Amino acid sequence: MHINKVSTRIVSMPLKWDFSTPSGFQAKSVSYVLVQMYSNEGHQGFGYALALNGSRINVIKAMIDELTPLVVGEDPFCTEKIWQKLRRYTTFLGTEGLVVDCISAIDIAVWDLLGKITGQPLCKLLGGDKPAVPIYASDGLWPSLPVDQLCREAENFLAQGFKSIKLHIGHDPGLKKDVERVKAVRQTIGEGVNLMVDAVQSWRPWQAIRIGRMLEEYNIYWMEDPVSATDLEGSAQVAGALDMAIAAGEWVYSPRGLMRLIESKAVDILLIDIQRAGGVTGFKKIAAIAEAFEMPIAPHVFPEIGCHLVSALRNTLTVEYMTWSFPLFKEPPQVKDGMMLVPQKPGLGLELDDKAVERFTV
């Protein structure tokens, strides 16, 4: 049994909502490098890496194409061997950033292929069997929406059964408008629904502490990325000053970088981006470190993969429900009563929609 072929292509899709970050970045579409992997016995698996607006997507594809010959001939059961081989090959270019994105796409494909070969879903390959996992709605409550539309979208999430939602803030230097938006959403959803806020690295520590204290009365489940991802001391200052949980980590690459967040007491909840972590294999390593520190974790984006990880790993909390990739699948993961049903078919439990892939290929 071995991997005998790997192919790549770029697919690009418009986002349901355009959104912007406080830094001025605007997103209108999401692009993926789709990695399709084949065994010598006819099994097929896939993985992917994403970029917003197609930015850097050609660079990601070029690097993945550079790496894929390294896995041809390898046994897909040897996931750790393959991951380490890719890491060693790319060390000259660094151990963070682009190379990790590309390793992740290949690693995800290896795990999906392994599941297809064994007939087991990814969650069981990782040692878990929870059939459903908690989720929070994340694609909708964007700063571009006026308050009345923001509240209507929150009501829509409630009607769909969500019990946790996330609101994006951080666009108001004076902080007052952000507080008003949080207040409006909390009044709309009531006290029985978890409300997270994501500041996307908007503030200085003193600003984050100030608005955090202003938001405490609205029972915030977590405040996400209040300060720059590189400001560990500032994040620790915020975490120490506020009663609400501080969540961060999605912008950090590598197990070592995320361990520094934990050791610095800069977070209460560690967010792990599967693409920046090194795929399924890298995510497992970081989760083990976090578990040793009794640190709860949550995957960032990629809910179709994250649901398997939350199903299998002990110290996980919830899955971010972002449906960006769902148009590529024949049967996307289903949501019921505020929970995501973990696909039980082999691998990721997903089948690519060939017509959709062709339609979105660029």
C-alpha cells in the first residue's frame, strides 16, 4: 500500500458576506488549493489550504506542488513519518508561515486517504467517537452590518438552533459603538445563548481592558484576539485584568509558538488554526501540549475537520461554524440542536462534488 499520485488545483468561491478587519483588509472570496491524493489500490483522499481573495493562493499551490513528490511512494499509514519528512525538507525556508500552510494541506489529505483505506472516520482514527459536538455560529455578525441587520442575523442563527454565536468588533476607536452592538445582540438573543466577541487584534492592552470591563455585564463567553498576536505580554496583561476568558492562538504557527502563549498566561482558551498548526498531525501535537497544562482548546475555521478533532480530543470545547468550504461537498456536515453531527463515513466523511469543483476551478 502506498501513495502513487497527488494532484492539485485552485478553486475559488464568493463569500456569503463581505467582511473587513480593523486593519482595513476586505474579504470578498475564499480560494483553496485542493490536494487530491490516490493510493496504488484506487483509494482517494483530499485536503486543502485556503487564502482569502485568492491572495497568495498561487504561491501556496507552487509550494505544495514542490512538496507532493516527497509523499509519492510513502505508506499512508505512516502519518508521522510523512509529516516529519515534509518538515525536514522545508526547514531551510523556516518553520512557520507558508511552509506550514502547505504541509497542512498534504497532511489533511494523508489522513483522509487513510480513513478511506481503513473504512474509518477521522474521529475514530484519532481515538474518539462522539457523534455530535458543540458549535458556534461565526459567519454573519460582521462589522459591515448595521445594528438592525446584525440583530436580524442573530435571530436567524437562533432559529437554526444555534446556542452560541460570535460577534466581530474592534472597528470603533472610541469603543462606544462596539459596546452598543454587543448590547443590541445580547438583548436580541437573551441570556441563555453564549456570546463570543472577536476583536481581530484591534486594540492596545489598555483599550482591551477598558472595553472588556464595559462588556462584562453582557456575559461574554470569550473575548478573542483583543491585542496583536505577537504581544504576549499585552495579552497576559489583559487576561490578568479581566474576569472574562481571553481566547487567542489562531494567528500563531507551530506547537512551540502556541506553547509560549500558554506559558505566558496570555490566554484562557487556546484557539488552533488547523492550517497554521500543521494539519491534523500538528493539531494533535498542540492539543497534547495544551492538555498537559489543562488548557481548553478550540479549532479555528475548517469545521468539517474540526468536528472530528473535537470529537476525539479531551480538552476541546467547540467548533467554529464557518461554511466557506461547504459548496465543494455533496453532503456537508449537518447541524442539529446547536450541535454538529460528526460525519461517520470514512476519512473526513465527505465526498467532493465534482461538478462544483469544476465550476469553481480557476
